[in-house]
Amino acid sequence: MSHARLLLPKPKSSSPSAWRTGPRAWGARCALLLASVSALATSRPTSRDVQAEEYVGAPFSLSTQTAKATRRVLVRATASKPLTRSAEGDAALHVVARWTPSDPSLPERPWFRISLHSDTPFPPMGDPVVLGNPGEPVVLEAGTPLFGECLVDGACEWPLAVDFEVQGNVAPGVVEVEWSVTAQAHVVDTDDLPKAFAVEISEP
Amino acid sequence: MNASASLPLARLAALALLVTGCPSRDNGWVEAATPPEATVLTASEPRVQRRVQVRAAPEPGEKLEFSMLNLGIETTRLAWSLPDGNIPQVHPWLRVRVFDERDERLVKEHVLVFDRPEPTLPWPLSFGPDLPKPLREFEATYRIEFERQGPPSEGTIQVDWRLEGSALTPYPDMKHLQLTLTPL
């Protein structure tokens, strides 16, 4: 699972949603809320979340000729003793993209999209955004849950792929990409946080 | 009880409070919509703007407040027409943006790429507004901007749409609240 979105300016209260607007939609939302209450009432205990230090990837340029790029990161949860219980959490991708056309007099602006996901053969891609005028930053965010069997040699590991794609077949140019990943995780089936529990992000 | 153990209980309490705000048989919905419109965009004229005034208020003599107001763009058809019928290499993007003219804030943005003549319709693009507390009156003007990719993309893009709104009143018969969406 993955989602990506353009970062809109935050409203004073909460952010706008893409849900339906009618009474039926509110009925569905309330049904979901009730289901959430039931699920929480029977949910498994978990430790508190531990945040990883933000991983800042090397900036790079993506041309409209190349169109696609992938980076891989590894999120790893460890403790002073080997983990015996599984962990879970979530990871978030933050991207700043700037369009630099080869010929700045051309008004063309291509679409651009990102995705953060477990390494799968058919990765989901987020919604595209339209890049801004030359040099203008566009901010995007994407996220993915960290769950499933993760225990490897006493640690929990989640290999993730970070995909970037720009529209090809348009005027030549490059997208200057700055990106970073954050993550947090907790241990399941216990309230107690294992000693020296830590989460770290690296490029394998 | 430690802090981590009390967290699910806190979430449970918060959700229970939210659930009490759900509509019941004692509430009623008031709905309104603008007339359907077909907006046509070409590569040479790639942008169209529309303004809609939204007003929700009690009928004269009523003193009720409303706690939920939902607005969204309902798209009934998206079509990309090409002169020779063949899909060219450049698949044009279509961007829909909604601005709240009270503070010029961008409240909604959605982009889709035409990779076929009639792509899947997006969800109705909901843009709130979030009401911090029950209100007696709400009035705002929204600017809706449709923009498509210019050259070298080709063809004509048509968007059939209307703006929809609904408000929740504390009465089941819905006649106490007026909701109007007026194209300007």
C-alpha cells in the first residue's frame, strides 16, 4: 500500500479530504468510525512509537528522456537483545521537485509523481502533480505502512523502494529532485519497549 | 497503567466522541447543486475558471445552527477527443484546482493524465469546508480552475461537471435550512 499527494497549504483546522460529499458518504464514514471503535476495543497491545532519524537521500536530476528513477532504502528496527516479537510502523517520503527546461522560453510543464512502497513487481504510483514554472519548488509527500513478517537475525527489516517518474515525450529538460525518508515503529503484543529499541534508515 | 497502555483508551474515547456526532434519525440533510456544465479545453485555450457563491443559512425566523457542510465537484463525464482518433505519444494532464476567495487559499487540487479517450472518473473532489464549530450562517465564494496541458499535447478535453453541496441540520424534515450554490 502506498499513497502520494501534493502538499497543499494547511487549512486552519484540518486538511480537506477527497471523500464523497453527500449524506450517504457521511453514513459510510460513521460506519467506519463505529468499526474503528470495535477494532480498537479488541486491538493488540503495542509499545510506544520510536522515530528514526530522517534519512536525506542524495539529490539528483531526472530528465524527460530517462523519465524514471528508483532508489532503495532499508528501514531497520533493533534492540540491545535480538527481537523476539514483530514490529510495525510507517514510513513517509518527502520530495521537493523543481522543473528546469532545456529551453526556458517554452511554457511546457510536465507531470511528475512519486511512490514509496515495499519492493513489489507492480508498484503502485501516487497521483501526478503538474510541475511549476522553471525553478519553482513543488512539494510532494507519500507514505507506506511497515508491517508483516519482518524478523531477520533478531532485527525487523523493511526494504522499501522509492520511485520517481516524470512525463516523457515532452520538451527536453530535467527535474531537480531533493528527497528524504522518515519512519517510526513500535513492537506489537507488548506494552513494554525493548531496551535500546531504535529505528534507522539507510540505503543498502 | 503506563502511557503506552493508556493510548488506545484515549483513542477509543476520541472515536466514541466522534461517533456521537454522526447523523441520526433526528437530523436532516439539505442538498443543492449548480446546473450541469460542459467545460471544453483545447491546447491553445487550456484554462477555464468558474466562480460559485455558496450560502447556507436558516430560513427567515429560524434560529438553528448547522454543524456539517460538504462541498465537492461531481464529474459525470471526462472525454479526450482526437482529430484522427489515434492516441498520440503525449498524454495530456488535466488539473482541477479550487480556491477559497476569502483568503485565496488553494483548498483542493487534483491532476489526472489522459491515457485513453474516456479515463476513469475521479472521486467527487471534496473540499470541505471544515467548520470549527456549529454555525448559523456560512457564505464564501470559490474559484474553480480547470487547466490542461498545452502543446505538444493535442485534441480537445471535455469535462462535464457540477458543484454539489450538502449540510446537516438538527431537524429531520430539512425545510429549516437554505443551502444555495450560485454560479457568478
